[in-house]
Amino acid sequence: HPTYEVAHHAGKTTLWVVFVLMTISSAVFAAMSWRVPVGKRLYHVITTLITIFAAISYFAMATGAGTSLNHIVHRTVNKHVPDTYDEIYRQVYWARYVDWSLTTPLLLLDLALLAGLNGAHITMAVIADLIMILTGLFAAFGTEGTPQKWGWYTIACVAYLVVVWHLGVNGRVTAAAKGSKVGKFFAAIAGFTLIIWTAYPIVWGIADGARIVSVDGEIMAYAVLDILAKPVFGFWLLITHSRMSATHVDV
Ligand code: RET
């Protein structure tokens, strides 16, 4: 008798709510971009695309697409009786990884432009980020009880550290060189990003990984994080950009 770990009413409702919030945010960001000259719209364009991609991905998930059942055979070893096997099917929303593979590089680009990071650092950060998301996807479908699942997860965490290194360490230095206002703003918004982003592998570990949290719980946790990482981050960046001329980029 296999067990099914799938989304129920609370999870599905949450997906629709986030779809609506991402759509509204996209419209507001687009409207904000029309109020500034084209030459000052780079952050607006990047930030609007981020919430548009998220809205598309949430539409897919809310309508029951972008998901598949991961087949798990869980072995319990007991030396006094024969081993027992539990068969589990857990819903994995792979649409998230499609979303993240497009939106996390764009979020990094926002931060990299703000910091004035050079091309070498931007390329390394974006590619390490892509490796993190793709190996995270492999982890999500990796076979339990073999080194696959947590092996991929470990590789993804190493890639994440590379991202943190480029943005957190090098970005801080170049941002501070743009003046103390930009330096302080970068430290604040990059610090916020670091906290939010670090919560993703933790949620993954206890929900997808260890399966301690239900699929509904997982949907709600990612919903809160996605709203902080995209719309809240975006409003903070665009409003500060409009008030702080030193954040301007000539690209
Ligand atoms: C995974 C699992 C493997 C280990 C690591 C992960 C990191 C994911 C991150 C995701 C960030 C997503 C954002 C979405 C925006 O809405 C893939 C969960 C390290 C950092 C910011």
C-alpha cells in the first residue's frame, strides 16, 4: 500500500494566492518603470521579469502542472526481523526549479549591478547559481538510500557558497567603493537576501529531503520565502534606486 504525499486544499489555495500577488507586483513594477527615463530602467526591467517568471510558475503549479510524483522506497533495517520497505509517492514541483533557474540569476544581476561587480565575478556568480539550482533539481529526484540525493544536495550547497563568496565578499568591497550610501544599502539588501536564500536549503532539507514536513507545509514555507525574495526585495530596490542617484548604472 503506497503512501501519497501530495498537495491538499491549503497548499493549492496558497499557490493561487502567490500567483495573484506575483501578477500584481509585476504590474506595479512595470508601472514604476514607465515613470523613469529609459536609461534608468535596468533594475526595473530585471525586477519586473523576476515576478513575471514567478507568476507563470505559480500559475503552472496552481493548475496542477509543473509537478510529478517522486517514487521513494524507504528501507527500515532491523537486525531481529527481515527489513521492511515502505513505498511512498511524494509530489515534487519541478516548475520551481525552472522558475529559480531564471529568476535567481536575475536577482543576482540586480545585486551585482548595484555593487558594480566586474564581468568575471558576475559570470562566476551566475554560473555557480545555475549549478546550484540544477543540482538541487537532481537532488529532488535522486534515489533515497543511495549517495545520489544528499550527494547532489551537498554539491548544490557548495555552489551556493561560491555565490555567497562573489556577492557577499567581493560585492561588499566594490559597493563600498561607490560611496558610503551605496555601500550601506548594498550591505542591508544583500544581508536580507543572504538570510532569505539560506532558508531555502533548510526548507528543502526538512521537507523534500527528510520528508518531515508535508507537501502543504512545504508550499507555504516557499510561498513566504518567494514573496520576501521577489516582491519585497523588488520594492525595496526600486524605491531606494529612485531616491539614491548613486545607485545608477551605465549599462
Ligand atoms: C536548493 C536545494 C539544494 C541546496 C541549495 C538550494 C538552494 C536554493 C536557493 C533558492 C533560492 C530561491 C529564490 C527564489 C526566489 O523567489 C536548490 C533548495 C543550496 C538558494 C531566491
